[in-house]
Amino acid sequence: MLNHFDTDIEITSDDLRQTRDYIHDLSGIHFTLGQITSRRHRLQQRIADLQMTAFRDYFYHLKYDTTEREGTQLMSILADSATQFFADSAVFEALRQTILPRIVADKDAARRSRTLRIWSAGCATGEEAYSLAMVVHDILRDRQDLTIEIIATDISTDALAAASLGEYSASAVDTLPEAYRQAFFVASDGDFRISEELRAMVKFSQHNLNDPDKVRLIRHIDAIVCCNVMTDWSDNARRRLVRGFHRVLLPGGYLLLSSSESLRGISRAFHPVAVGKSLVYRRTPLAIRSEVITSVEHVVGTAEAPIDQPVATTEPATTSVTGRAMNLLKGVNGASSESDWEHADWGLRR
């Protein structure tokens, strides 16, 4: 039987570098040596839990596990997946006020598919996915002609188990509007459980965003929400994922990142759109020159606002959303060259 002394397993700096490199290859997450060192005790505990006594034995088990189950388990242990409902309020306000009404209006006008598909990419313990479900239910509950699909994926099986269970502490739901707590949660032994109606709107699945083959399996998406997932990723891993997002989005589809993230220096295949206080990215067949970007879509306030209102490029950069959009566009032009798929998508020809 193991005791607390068994967790005092020697792990050298070289061992930590090996672990860091393995995690990067598996998930795209790039831990600094300092970050992985601060998680040394978690790694020691995992090795002890498997009743191993040496790092080399564990790493052999990790590296040659063809199912990658131990890799995803290690990710669950090392990653910090703390999240909350409506974590980035500007993103959800953009969805509520403009993006979802616009997507549905476009489907109505074009008589397109009656299915609305939203992807919560990197959903952690489910708060983001259920927040999406609340917003969709709130504004589209009378649209019985629409089929709503919210796909929620994460690499961590532990996080997905918690998300599927749908039980949250009182403190976790305390910041939600009272109307939402009443409509979408059921009190359960001091905690709160997601209602069956809301749970039925979300489909959870284990998924590695760093695997292009897995990403392309999810198709025909109207909007992707991927907040704070790529923060610790290397630039190459970000580019690879964003290419995958571009492929799976329908024309005109939206990619929403957190307010602290952007595609600057990562991709030129998306068109920045200012929506209220949020800057989102749209897949749209807009032809641009690679040297000079001449317009920015500017959407404000409500779903009725024009979606193609141009913004003059001579306008001085400011701290406003439009100013930020222009600065980002200027930065994108100076980014390193991208692969041919982006040029093909945008038709960069005179």
C-alpha cells in the first residue's frame, strides 16, 4: 500500500523538459520550464498513484501508450481548467445582440439548413457550453423550426465527466441572473444541477484540438467559441488550429475568442468584425490585398445594424473597438507568410 513518502519521487529538470515537450506535441500547449516545474508535485502524485517508483518507468508508459489515455489524464492533472459561467461577458453579449440573430436571419433569407450548430471548443467543465445554451434558449426558444446543436469538446476526460454531470456549487452560480438560476438550475443538496432541458441541448465529446484530423471531423459550424484555450499554445499550434477552424466553419461563420486574444500574426483568413465591445472573426469571401487592408466590418448594437459598414483606414488608431480592429489588421499584414490555403480562400489576386 502506498504512503505519503511514495510521492517523493525524483524528477530532474531533464525529466520535466521531456514532459513539457510531450504535452506540447500532444496538445499544443507550451509550458515554460518554470510552469512545468511548479507542477512537479502533481506529476509526482500521478506516478505514485500508478504505483511506480521512477520517472523513467512512467515516461515509458506515457510515451508508448498508443491510446493516449494516459496523456489526456496527465493533461487533466497539469492543466489549469478553472472557468465560470459567462466568463467573457462581451462574447456572450455579441452572440445575443448581433451574431445569433444575424445567423438565423441569413438562414431564413437564404432558406438554408434549419440547423444551427455552435461549437464550444475547449469547454473544460461545461460552464461555457451551458452559458451558450442559456443564451440560445433565451433568444430562440420560440423558433421551433430550428434544430439547435451545441457541440462541446475538451481533451480532458475528467473535465468532461464533470461537465456531463452538470452539478455546480452555489458560489459558481451565484453571479448568474436570478431568472437564469430559476429557469436552468435545480437545487440539489446545496449544489445546483443543470436542468434536463438545457443539458439536452449540449453534446459533450472528448476531442484533441491539436489533432487536425480530429478537428476536421466537426463540420458545418455556424459559430465557434474558443475562449482562453490557445493562451499557452505555441504560434505554430495556434496557426494549425485556426486553419482547422476556418475549414469547419460555414461561409459567413464566426470565430469568437476571449477579449485578451486575437489572430494578430496568426492568420489572415478571417475578417475582423467589431460587435459592441467585442472583436470577433468572420469567415467571409472578402477579397483583400495582402499589402493594404481597406475595410473593417463594423457591427454595433442590434441585429438590425448594417453588417458591412466600412471604416476609413485613414482614421487614427484609438483605444475604441474600431481602433483596435484597425491596429490588429495592420499587425496581420506584417505577419509571417501563411500557407496557400489562406490565399486560395481569400483569392488574393489583382
